[in-house]
Amino acid sequence: MAKNGPTGKGREGMVDDRTQFQNPNTGLWIKRNSENGRFMDVKTTSDKFKGVRKEK
């Protein structure tokens, strides 16, 4: 029978190859693939994505 792994830290560090920025018009956060520049997702709340680097 399968078992869950030990509890612990989970993700360590930032997610690779992704960045996020805040849309100045809507105030929502947008996630972008940093390899090809395509938009991946938009948050529907005003919170940031967890574990994703911010663009400058």
C-alpha cells in the first residue's frame, strides 16, 4: 500500500523559469514563463503567487 512521505519543508527556494509582475491597470498579479515570455496565469485576488520571483 502507498504511504505519504515524511512531513517537512516542501518546496525549497523559488520556482525556476517563472516570474510575476503586477498589472498597473488592474492591480492583479500575472505569472510569466521567463524562457519564452508567454503569460501563464493571472491571479483573481490581489495576492501574489507563492514561490515565484518578482520582475523589476
